[in-house]
Amino acid sequence: MKGFTIHHALDIVDGMISPVSTTVLDCIYLAKPAAVFTEQTPLFSHLPQIAGIEDVENFIATLGDSAKMVDEPLLRQFGNLEANLAHAAEAVENFMLHELSRTS
């Protein structure tokens, strides 16, 4: 398991139940359903909330429902992954170029 990451795990699962975490976004970006433990966090309040075994069973029962595969509200809020990565790369490049010009 050396070198195994959350992304490797997400590649082989049908969905994820997680505490409120950025891994929820990783799962959503892979078009897989996600649920969160009930923590009263408004960010993921529209996702299935897990407070007990019955909630877990209900979530597992819906894993085959392809209509629930893409979480549109979160994707609208956080944006397209490729565009976000391009924006981040551009910001890093601009920062590095600015720092380089300051030290030259």
C-alpha cells in the first residue's frame, strides 16, 4: 500500500461516506456519490447526512442511481476541475515570475 492515496481509493469505490473534508470534493469531481457525517456544516448540507446505520444503508441503496452521480450544486460552487487547475497553475506561474523579477 506504499504510495496509495485517497485518489487510488476513490478510483475503486462506488461512493464515499466521509467527515466534512476536501476529499468529498475529490469524490464529487470523479462523478461519484458522496455523503457526509452529520456535522451541521452548511457547505455540504444538501448531501446525504449520515447520523446512523439506517442512513448508511439508505445511502448504499442509492449508489446505483446514476442521477445522483453528479453533484451539480457543488460543481457550480467550486467550478470545473480542469479550469480550476489551469487557474491555479497560472497563479503559481505569475507569482514565480514576479518573485524572479524582484530578485533579478
